[in-house]
Amino acid sequence: MNPIPTASADGHAPASAGVVPALSISDLRKTYDNGVQALKGASLEVAEGDFFALLGPNGAGKSTLIGIVSSLVNLTGGRVEVFGIDITRDRDAAMRQIGLVPQEINFNTFEKPVDILVNYAGFYGVSRAEAIRRAGEELRRAHLWEKAEVSSRTLSGGMKRRLMIARAMMTRPRLLILDEPTAGVDIEIRRDMWRTLRRINESGTTIILTTHYLEEAEYLCRNLAIINHGEIVSSGPMKSLLARLDVEGFVLDVDGELPATLPVVEGATLAAADRHTLELDMPRTMNLNRVFAALDAAGIRVRSMRTRSNRLEELFVRIVAPAGEGA
Ligand SMILES: Nc1ncnc2c1ncn2[C@@H]1O[C@H](COP(=O)(O)OP(=O)(O)O)[C@@H](O)[C@H]1O
Ligand SMILES: [Mg+2]
């Protein structure tokens, strides 16, 4: 496994030595009652101020991990500390550090946004006057101020999700955790949420989100861990992980039939998928013209071309699949 990230890639909010991390997980294990081993000894550390992604496919164990950190799921083994507070020994104190945004919209849509926020804070012991003050702040930050008094039912999908974030911020958490905040939402809503989350992170709140969109992790996060089958297979700064995506795969559809012998292009790999389709693997830095010149010289005419897979799949092929563990 890779070393645990200790510094940001781009100089934002570095994890200074000696400072208590926002989240520290070691050897976390979870076996559900039905025998499913959802976590098989996961370890990771998130520095205060970081914007951290837990990236992995469906069923990888993301929600289980988030559930344990936010005390919704009991752990089977291992240790979790939130700002140095052990969640098993001092659950309530640990919980007070955390704001959780679940994947599904789970507020009463017959309530007004302002009431949803004020009542939530009241539930966590915030005085009414203070809760009203904070609700104003959070509604403004979420660009929902004009919607404070409408029925939440009338909010758009994006607004509802921003309201969920605003609600989680009402207790002034030092650590905001979001479980697949943008799964299944359209790109406009996603972008809108990204902007909101960035503003929150810029104001000092540590953010951890789970996602299966590489693009989301790439856009938002400085550090990430990749989880697969209950194991952290790689972790570190986003930038160094993306640097490993240095090989690109293409599929080329050709006119007519491919010759029996394919041209050789140094540095690239050409293979026939079938008689009309070529697969090309080449370093990202390599010039495509060289490939096309060689194909042209061999009398092969390319009709269309597409990248073979999405980048998250590439990342998994290159990092997760080969040895079953991170390089
Ligand atoms: N309450 C549960 N009972 C039994 N198995 C569960 C439960 N919740 C999740 N699992 C299983 O644990 C594994 C990890 O699930 P989950 O943490 O939800 O992954 P992710 O959020 O990455 O999709 C999956 O195999 C899932 O089916
Ligand atoms: Mg999940």
C-alpha cells in the first residue's frame, strides 16, 4: 500500500507535522451479520483542512467506512479517531466534530428550508437564536436565501442537495462528510454542488467525500484514497495518482479489412480487435501523427476513433487490477 498522504500536492493547507489529523483510521474491519466482509483492514489519514476523496466502485465499502466514522455502523475491528477523539470511547464528542450529508434527500419536504435548518440545530443543542443566525448564514452560503420561506418541496434537485449541505453545516462541524453527493444528478447540479463544497472547504472545513466519479475527485480533491473490495489499494495526492494515468487506450475503426500484418510503431502497441477494429495503446505524451503515418503507409484508413474506456476504468486497470494492490 502507498504511504498515507501527509502533505497536499499543491501547497494548500498542508498537513503540518505534529498536528492532529481530522480523521485517522487504522486497520478498520467490518463484517456484516450476513458474513460480508465490507472492510478488510482499511487505513487512511486525512489532514485538517484537506479536501479528500474516497474513490471506488459500487460495493467497494465506501458507505460502510463513512457509516462507521459517523457512528451509524458499528465497527468489527480497528480504530477510528476524529480530531484525535476515539469514536468508540467517546462517540458523542467525536460526532460533534462531524457533519454528514447522506446520499439520499432525507428532510421533510413539507417544511420550509429555514425551519429544517433551525430544527436540526436545535436537535443538536444549539440555542434557537443562534440557530436562526446560523440558518441565515448557511442559506446565504448555499445561495438559498430567497428560498428560506418556501416549501422545500418546490426546490429544484440542486437546491435540495445544497440544503442538505447547509443543514450539515448548522452544527459547525470541523469535518464535513458526504456520501456520493452527486451520484445520479445531472451535470449542472453537480457543478453547482462542487462550487458550494469548495466555498465550504475554503472557509476551513475539512471535507471528505465518497465518489465513483474520477472527474469529481479530480476537480475537488487534493488527496484521495482508492478503495476496492474493502481494501485501500492506493492513496496519496491526486496529482501523483493522475500522473500514473500516462498511457492512453484508443479504439480505431478502419475502412475495409485490416491486413494480416499490422505496422509496428515504436512506443505504441497496435492490435487487431477484429478485422475492422484496431486497439491502440500509447503514452499520453506520444504524438498520434506517428501512428497515423504508419497506418497510412500500410494502407489502413481510419474512419473513426474513440478512447477505449473512461479514465477511472484506466486507473483501476493500472492501479487496482495488476497485482491486486497499489504499486
Ligand atoms: N447492511 C448491510 N448488510 C450486509 N451487507 C452489506 C450491508 N451494507 C453493505 N453491505 C455490503 O458490503 C459491501 C460494501 O458495501 P458499501 O459499503 O455500501 O459499498 P459502497 O458504498 O462502496 O458501494 C457490499 O458488498 C455490500 O453489499
Ligand atoms: Mg455507497
